[in-house]
Amino acid sequence: MKSPFYTIFSSLENWTAIFFFQGFLVYYQVVVMTCSPSQNLSYGGLESGEDIYQSKIPYPCHEPYYKTVPAEDSGQPLPGTFTDSAQDIWKGRERSGKIPQCSPVCGQPSTPIDQDQGALGASKAKLGNFPWQALTIIYGRGGGALLGDRWILTAAHTIYPKDSFFQENQSVDVFLGHTDIEEIIKLGAHPVRRVIVHPDYRPEEPNNFEGDIALLELENSVPLSPNHLPICLPDNETLYSSGLMGYVSGFGMERGKLVSQLKYVSLPIAKREACEAWLLEKNRTEVFSSNMFCAGDRTITQDACQGDSGGVFAVWDNTTERWMATGIVSWGIDCSKGYGFYTKVLNYVDWLKRIMEGEA
């Protein structure tokens, strides 16, 4: 019997064998295929390991800044463990291909605000007191607040001023993450993708601040951290009870000068009747609608001022134990000489949510 004759041609990815077997020439080739790895499973706030075919990874969100919530209609149990399938789709325990969301946690600063309601004058904020605070520079300094991880809540009049000539394609700079004006600018501006102003706002009417609310959509999500945390949106009228204390923070004017450090004041929500009587006494013609509220006291000198516009009126909600953005610094008469007037955010929550959820 003849000895089998064979030859092997090989390469890194395949090999070929040719040999005689029982008088027949046999050609045999094996090709070794390497599967390309699936795309990384990534969402805002997700921490994951290497994703290899049929590997299993946990789906933890970056706590305490994010929490895991199920994808809509997924029925996915939480926390999820996902396996890479042959179709390059990550599937959960219930074999669902829908990935849960990492939702930003709002209204829980790492450094609690010193709630000294007897303090007089403005106080310097510590890092982490107001981690939602935004500095805007459009026609000058303004304020705003981080919602979620890519939206800034602010006042419409900081974008379209009532008493200034505004230009088309005016630059909108947004800064976050520090209480020192030099340091926050050094961190760099967050590029703005879209500017959305409420349709009720009328820049041509100087005495009417109806609809003084706007959203800035950032180009990129903000990595949440102790100095970058969103504030919550209000959900009930009890957050507007007269006498309830709120906090206003900003980089605006104090004693006629722009501050170099983030300052804040505590102010009581005032009775509507008192503010209406005060406006009448001052012979003012500004519109004070149900979409606004007032705060402060005519006997104290604490107040927001120029440069603070767009910042939020933050109220602590004892029920949820979170800070709520109940108001936006809108308008007033001078500074520290009576009441300040704020956009009532509760009346615009549906509009805000439609915009942020992509429905409008």
C-alpha cells in the first residue's frame, strides 16, 4: 500500500491540505474566521467591561449620579445583565433587545446648602452647593440651571433682550462646574446645539415678561459629577406657598459690581396680593400674570440683580428630599428694593418635557 502523500499550505487565518487517500486526491481547506466584536454597550452613565461575542456584562449605571430605569415596554428586570447574541444585539434576562436607560439623578447636591434662613446679605457658595448652576454669556452675564445631562433652563430675555439691540447668530456660551468666575471659564464653554424660546415670549413688549423661559440644548452630554448635577422640575403647587424659603444663586451684580464668586441669597415666597399692591404703589405697568410669582420682602435688601437673570429659584421639597427649580429670575424694579419676579416653572413643565423628550 502506498504511503499517503500530502502537502499543507498554511497562513495565519487558514490552512489547506492536499493528499492521496485510497487512490483519490483529497483537497481539504479550513478557514478560521474571527468574529468582529460587537459595538460597545454604552449609554449615558453606563459603566461596562469588554464586549465579546456571547460575553455577559452587568448593566450598572454610574451611581449616585444616574439611576437605572427600564426601557419603555421592555419589562426588563433591574439591574440588568446583557449577553451579546449572534445577531450583534445585546439581550437581557428576558431575551429582550431593549436596553434600560441610565437616568440622571436630580436635586441632590453632594455639599448641602447652608440653610440659614436668618442670614442677611449674599453668601459665597461652596463647590457642590449649586451643582446645576450655569453661567451664560450672551449679551453679558446671565444664569441658568442644568436639567438632565444636556439641557440648560434659562430666561428667554437673556437670549432676546427687551432693552437692547439683538443680533442674528449671536454667540451663546454656557459654562458649568465651578463657583469661581475665572475657574469656570477656564473649564471651557459647552457648545450649544439648539436654542428654544417659549412661543409666548414677546421681546418687543418691554413691560411684559410672559413666557420668559427658554431651553438650551448642549451639543454633548455633561459627565455628571459632584460639581455637575441637575436640578429637578416642580410637580405640585405646595412648592409655591407664601413664606416658603427659596435660594437664588448667580454671578450677577452686588453693590454695583459683578461678583467673582458664585453668590446666593435666601428669599421667602411672597403673597401675591402684597406684590400687586407694591406695583400699584410704584405706579408700575409691568404684567404680573398667573405664570409668574414674586419673592422677597420690602423690608430686606436681599435680592437677585442684573447678571442673575435666567438663574433658578430653588426650593427644597420635603416629600421627595430634592431641590426643585420652581422659578426663573425674570424681572424686578432696581435691586434689593422690594420684590423680585420669577417665571413660574410649574406652568411650563409640560412644554419643557415635550422639548426634552423630542416631541416638539
